[in-house]
Amino acid sequence: MTASDDRPQPGTGTAAENIPGQTSSQGKPGPWPPLPEGAMIVLPVRNMVLFPGVVLPVAVGRKRSIAAAQEAARSHRQLAVLLQRDEDVEHPGGGELHEYGTAGTVLRYLTGPDGTHHMVLQGEERVRVIEHLEGWPFMVARVERIAHPAEDAPEIQARFNLLRQHAIEAVGLLPNAPAEMTQAIENMTSASLLADMVATYLDIDPQEKQELLARLDLKDRLDAVSRLLNQRIEMLRLTKEISDQTRESVDKRQREFLLREQLRTIQKELGEAGDEGEEARQLAKALEDAELPEEVSKHATKELRRLERLPEQAAEYSMLRTYLEWLSELPWTRTTAKPIDLHEARRILDEEHWGLEKIKRRIIEFLAVAKLNPEGRSPILCFVGPPGVGKTSLGLSIAHATGRQFQRVSLGGVHDESEIRGHRRTYVGALPGTIIQAIRKAGAKDCVLMLDEMDKLGQGFHGDPSAALLEVLDPEQNSTFRDNYLGVPFDLSKVMFIGTANMLDSIPRPLRDRMEVISLAGYTDEEKLQIAKRYLIDRQMKANGLKEGQAEITDAALREIIDGYTKESGVRNLERTIGSAFRHAAVRIASGEAEQVRIDIGDLHTVLGARKFEDEVAMRTGVPGVATGLAWTPVGGDILFIEASRFPGSGKLILTGQLGDVMRESAQAALSLVKSRAQGLGITQEMFEKNDIHVHVPAGAIQKDGPSAGVAMFTALVSLLTGQRVNHEVAMTGEISLRGLVLPVGGIKEKVTAAARAGIKTVMLPKRNSRDFDEIPEDARNRLSFVWLETVDDAIRCALGDDLAECCQEKQGVQAAE
């Protein structure tokens, strides 16, 4: 048995040294005073107790302990070995040591090659500390030596004989116990020595051994040691019994199982094991209450029987229990949808969202069908639109209107197929996929489940998550959706899936085909005003701690914020800016400057700073060669300026502004079309031969591509070469052909909304896009005039003609008639 008073620290010795009686450079006496009468050098130790009559090796590492050991070895003095009360104390004082210890003699002192210090101690007699002394580089204490007790009494001899029998029996139960140990116990004649030796080798805590050391009454000490030894013998007997019964039927691969069974039996005999069947009964009750489908119920029953046969310590036990808990907690039959009231649903949708008539109509249609056909399949909708237009919050409103639970699953950045389908149970830490997890949180199989940011799904080497969604979002297949973790089918047909995305291009076509896509265009200024008045102002007042009547923003100020401080398709920046205005009001009210704050258009410069956006349209199109186009972006529509200039050269066409291949080809086609019509436009051939033409699209840090700028490029080139300015109140979009036809393009709703937001008065669109007229928000239709283009000649007459009214069609009544 090896013990230590400290974690070893590096020393300077390199060889064995200082057997007591020898001297060295480390063994010379120091300049400290001699020890007084009755004083002993103290060696504090932890994790060990030295008993009288026992020889133990001790490793020393602390400086004071090394000094104490060296002085004891040099001067042939005994050490008082005392156990620390708290083993974590690095430098214990007298108060941190136990009162009782053992006087020990240093039989041998060694310094190892690695600088560690070791010694062999023999316990002599018990000592009690009377007083700790100071003035030495090691601990010193005045002690009282405790004489060996008398052993002549018959009760002492009887206890001695009984303890010796038990000690011999314990040694016999130990595997591979040496025969010399039994012989040594039989030859022992001292009851005190036998009790101390047995206490030394008992597998008990050092503090318990200290209690035995402090028992001065020999009869009491023998009883305590016998009691502890009997407990050890009972455990050894039980272990041997189990080992003998199972040894023949156990091979090497079952050894771990055997040890766990032994531990389980021992715990049961000691009364430490709980009711093992209670957990299984609780699981069985939970599975019964879950109303599992027949196939799932059979599978769960089979797994439950396996669980009952497994020991709790088995590695598979915890995994199997977790699996059965998942089965019991899923809503196999639970639904929460309330009886459908179409009028109430319409009221809720109108109350929580302004506009969005097409989406509201589609939701009401779904509810009407569900009311007439409750067993029908839920639709799979996908809202596509720029950020901030209310796609995610619309899902909450749908859940509210339908009385269903709502859960949201964010798919942005998901690149592992197992995130959707789950991991197999064979993996450590396996869990079901996000779909099953969300349904468990919802607690109902007919919840509204929003799959947010579907266009931002990733794809890694672990599989394609968009492919895993194909089964989830197919109404014909998802009634038997099989998660890898569950391993049994789960019916998703009652779940109302709603996807959201900023753009459709990055969603794989098979996945798009499974969803009904509903586009959300950006809001017009009037719609933003209504949204701000109905929702944003109240929300920001509460967020900033303002009560009703304490702060107010006028309609004029709101219009100025919309027009001059935020240019976006959605309303997120608008809400932030309103919040900034209310924070300014909150500072004034909280500081006592005012009790009520009214923010008008004249206060915005002080509250929000200078206006951030100016009307660039008139400024940019004030010279020939500049036309205003319309563009679609993932964050909504936007206006696009096409600038053209000419200078002496050799007839080259220069294109700049981060243009993609398609847009470069549109510029080439526009120039070719201008050349082919040069005579009719009054442009000489010499102008093309002796000038270079530079076409630039500003915002050069942004990649631009697509064919829809063809009309704008053609108009800008005609304006440049004829010297006529393009009307700054006109914007246009459309692809052109070399025959001069204007071809249809996409994103009409977003582009027209952006034109209305930018202050454009007239929009030129391809005539074949007139079918998209009904998709344009009503406010934008009322504010804009529309010109439908069949050829580029229509564009020239409208954008460059002297009288704009002649080439403009009537407003929406005329377009609808066409």
C-alpha cells in the first residue's frame, strides 16, 4: 500500500540518499533551535492513516514535509503523522489537522532519479497533540504519548479471537490472497495490533480510519473494526456466490454484463436498489394513453419487453427508454383545430394583417374546403417575397384563424439530410429530425408547421436536405412519413405546411412542384402608412415603455419617414425608425422635459437626422442618354438607371457596372437595333463609325443580369444619339428582339410596386404582360399610368415624344378592356 502527503514536486536529488545515520548536503542541521521536551516533528498527510505496528511507504512533496522528513531521518527522531481534515488545503496549519495521530519511525529515506522523495515509516504508538509550536521550517507540536491498553481482560480476549477468525475468513474470500497473510494473522498475539492491522487494510474512507485511530478504548475499537469487517465479508460472500453460479455460462464477451448483474444483486441485498419495474410500468401506461396505431403499438410493445429484460446499467437501456418516451409523447391522434367559422377567420386575418387579399382569399378557400371535407389533405403553401413583408408572421395568423398550434422550423443553413429525417438509433445521441421534434412540441398532429427560409437550404457530404423534404411535402406520401429514428410511419397529412422563401430560383424544381407558390410583393407607400398606423406604432410604444397618449407621430411625419428615411419592400426598417423616434420621446418624458411628445414632419431632422433618400429620378434622367429601367431582386423590385455616353473613337461598345452575360447581350442587341433603325431616327452612320459608346449601369458593386433591361437600354441609346431627353417620370421594362418586338418578362408586380414607391408616374410594360395586371396592388394601379408595348417604336413615342399624353393609354379601365 502506498500513501502520499501531497502531489510530488520536482526536487534536486538524483540518487538514493540519507538512510538514517548518514549525512549529506541536504541532511545538515539548520540554524533552528532544538526541539523542547515532549515535542515531535509533525508530518501532515492526506488520503492515508498510519496505525501503530504497521509499516507503510509514504511519498512527500511539500517543502515543509520534505524538511520534516529529512530532519527526522538525520536526527533519528520520530514523526507525528497527522491526517488533514480537508485534503484540498495546500498548506495546512495546526487547526486543519486531526488531534490524534501516530508516532512513526523513519526506516528508510530515498530520493528518486526524478527528484521525488520517499520514505518508509513504521507506526509505533498513538499520540495526541497538546499544542502546536512555531519557529521551525517544519511543523512541530507538543504531544502526549498514549500507552498501549491492557489486554488481559476476558472480554478483550474474546473479541480478539472473534476478530482473528473473521480476518482469516475475509482473507480466504479474497481472490489470489497470499498464504503468508493468513499465517501472519494466526501468529498474532496482540488484540490492539490485530485491530490496527485490519483497520489499515479495510477498504474504507480515510476519515473513517481516523475515527478508529481515535478510539482509545480497546474494547470499543475491536467492536467497531469487527462490525466493518463483517460488512466486507458479507459482500465478499455474495460476490463469490454469484461468481460460482454463473462462471460456467459466461464467456469473455459477457464479462461486462456479469459484473453489472453482480452490482445490481449487491445493491438489492443492501437495500440500495429501487423498484426496477416501476419505470417500465410507467412507460407502458404512457404508451397506452398515446393511442398508438396498430403497427406502431405492436412495435412499441416488442421494444418494451426488451427494455424489461435489460439491466438498468446496460448501455442500451437508456437509449431504448428514450426511444419509448418519444413514441409515447408524439401526438398520434391528438388534434387541436376548433370548429371552422369562416367569418371569424376572416376577421382575425383582417385584424392582424393589412392587405394581402390574395393570400387571405386562399386561406378562406382552404377553410371552406376543410369544413365541407374534414378528411381532405392539408395544402402546402409557399410564400415567396422580399424580407419584411410579413411571410413568417402570416403563419402565426393562419394558426390563430384556424385554431391550430403553431411551430416554426428554420431551414437556413441546414446541410444534413439527417436534420430532416433524423438519425438512426444506432448512433450515440441520436434524435428524431426537426419535423418530428416540432410536431411533438406542438402536441397536435394537425398543427401549422412553418418551414422558414427554404431557399437557404445547404447541401453537404451528409446528403441533400431538400431531397429529404420531398416526402414531407408530398400530400400523396407524407401520410406514411418514416423518420429514421422512429423507424415507424407517422401521418403528416393533417399538418398544414407553410414554406417561406425570398426567391424561388434556389429551391430545386421537384420541391417547388410540391408546393403552391404565393408571391408577396413589396408594400406601396400607402400600405406602409396603414401598417404603421395599425400595428407598428402600438408595438413600438409598448416596446419603449410608452403609454397611450404620451407620444404621437403625425401622418405627415410617417409619410416623410416612409419616403425619406426608409426605402424597402417590407416594413422592418420602418418599424426600427419609428422605434428610434419613440426612444427620443421616451428620453424626454423620462427626464421630465415633457409629459407628452408629438412628433411632426418638422421634428424629424432633430429626431432622426438628415433625410437619407432623395429623389434621384429627375436628377439622373436630366440629360440625354439616361433611361429608368425596372429590376427584380431577391429583396423586392427596384429602379435601375441605364446611362449611355459617346466620345470619339472607332465604334466600340463599352459595357460596365457588373453586368452578367445576358445583360451584356441585351446591350449588344439594343445597339444593333438602333443601328438598323438609324435612318428613321435621323442618326447618321458616321456617328457609329467615329464614336465609341459607353453603357454603364450604376451600383457597380452589385451583380446585375437578365434580359428585362433591353427596352431601357434601347431607349437610352436612342436618347443619346438623338439628343432628346427621356421623360424622368417614365420607367420601363421588357426584353427586345432584333426585329424590334418587346417580349414579356417576370416580376411585374414587384417592379411596378418599386416604380410607385420611387415616384414614377408612367410605367411601360410589354403588352404580353397585361395578363399580370390583376396581380399589381390596387394602390399602385391607381397611382400609375400604364403603357403596353408591342414594339420599340411604342417605347420611343412614349419616352421621347413631345406630348406624353398622346402615347399613354388610359388607366386601369383601358388596360382591363384590352
